[in-house]
Amino acid sequence: MSERGSRLLSWDTAVIVVTVLVLVVASGAVENFGTSRNFTFLLLDLLPIALVALPMTFVIVTGEIDLSVASTLGLTSAVMGSLWDAGMTIESIIPLCLVLGAVLGALNGFFVTVLKLPSLAVTIGTLALYRGLAFVVLGDNAVADFPRAYTSWVTGTIGDGPIPNVLIPLVVLALLFGIVLHATPVGRSVFAAGAGEQAARFAGIRTGRLKFWLYVVSGAVAGLAGVLWTLRYSSARADNGFGLELAVVAAVLLGGVSIFGGKGTLPGVLAGVVLLASLQNALRLQDVSNEALNIVTGVLLIVSVLLPNIVTSARTAVRRRRQAISPER
């Protein structure tokens, strides 16, 4: 099969096509789905998933995972509310929240790359730790009344159109992450580390340092998502972002990133984010409960892991069969 044909039949292309179909069908079948107002809400809803999915793509491509991102978001939100309640200015709080996210990510990176602990176990532990600290900081309270200039910008749109202002930093970061992953030596090192860490080390790639900084970036971006989440709802709570890690991982894997590392593209991941957010949005408009939405997300997560493996196994079997038949001819 030609390279062009392989691309047309790739998982990424399939996800993009399915996403377009879902948007078209939902616009015609679900009341209010195609309105400009709902389009704005859809983009605002997918923002935190898309933001956190950017560095998560890098982490999973290296063969690791970070399940603490939602708790990092929640702890950042709680600290933001606590500092605002204490009288600090929002201009001082936002940079501190980004630094806090980076520090939390660095702690994950230290456990994984220095102490050589499994990332799954580490980030499950810090998922609980960071969420617990969020409740220690803020308890069950909620802090509101953030500066209107900031909350209005986060919830506002560009001009009179339906595109939210916060899509601007998302697009900038998506372009930056995409260029780094697909067009720089750093991106090639990320893929090499995921394809075979020992081979990558022999090639001179410092995989431990690479993964450490990926966790730092993951934490910092989760901190940014926490700031934007808090400003969007004008409410700092310890349970903000609860369960978001499931949606992020589902979107990344749905976008074609292999859970075993070494494979994936950022355009595919962004298509996965849009697909997941669109399905959730359409179901909410149909008054589907949050519990049912979690079921849908879980099913998509299983499908995104299972189906690519089935397709790969089928392709391998067909290739071997052709190779076995060729000598006979």
C-alpha cells in the first residue's frame, strides 16, 4: 500500500472523519446544538480538556502517564481562591498558580525519573494527595467575586462572533506543542523514548531528563487550566475539575496515541478532544445525566485502546499471509 493510502486509512484520519460526521449529525438531530450560543459553550467546555491534553500527549508518547492533572487543576484553583480571599492581587496570583502547577508536576517527575517508580502508581498517589491538599487549603468553601475584567474576558467572545477569547491561548499553545512534537529534535526524542527507552539512551537521548521536564510542563499547563476554570465559573473550589483526567486520557487515546508509547499525532488528539466534547455536549442537550456521560467516556476510552490494537493485529496478520503466499508465486 502506498504512503498516501496508509495516511488515508490511518486512525487519525478516521477520528477526524467521525468527528465531522458527529458535528453534522448532531447539528441536524439535536435541538440547539448548531446554535452559535451552544458553539461557544462547546468550545469553553473543551478548553480545559484540550489544554491538558497537549502535554499529556507528550507524556503518553514517551510511554508514561499523568493521572494527577485534574487534582493539580483543583489544588491550583483552591490556592487561587485562598490567596484572593487573603487580599492578594489577581496579577500576582496567576503566576504563582502556574509555578505551583510546575512544582506539582516536578514532584511527579522526580518520583518517576529519579526514584524510578511506575508513573501509573505515582500519579494515582498524587491524584489523591493533591486533591486532599486542595480540601485542606479551602475545605468545602467556595471563593467568588474575582475581578470582572478577567472573568468577562474568559467567558467573552472575539468581537460579536461565537469564538471565545480563551481559544486564542489554546491555538497558540497547540501550534507550539505541535511544532515541537512533529518538527524538532525534542519531538523526535519523545517518540524515540516511547518506542524504546534503552535504544534511545544508546542514541544519546537523556530520557530521564526529558520525561522530568514533560511532567513539569504538564503540571504548569494543568495549573493554567485551573486558573481559567476558576475565572470561567468565577468560583474557586477544591473539587474543581474532578474527574477531568478520565476525559483527557480518553481524548488522547481516542486521537490515536498509543498507550504503550512511541506513536501518535497532535492533530489526531485535538480531533479526539472535539469528538469527545461534542458527544458530551449533545448528550447534555438531551438531558442525559452526568453518570451516563461518565459511562460514555469510559466506553470511548476502552474502544480507543482496544480497536487500534485489533486493527494493527489484523494488518499484521494480512501482511504475514501475503508474505507467505508470495514465495509460492
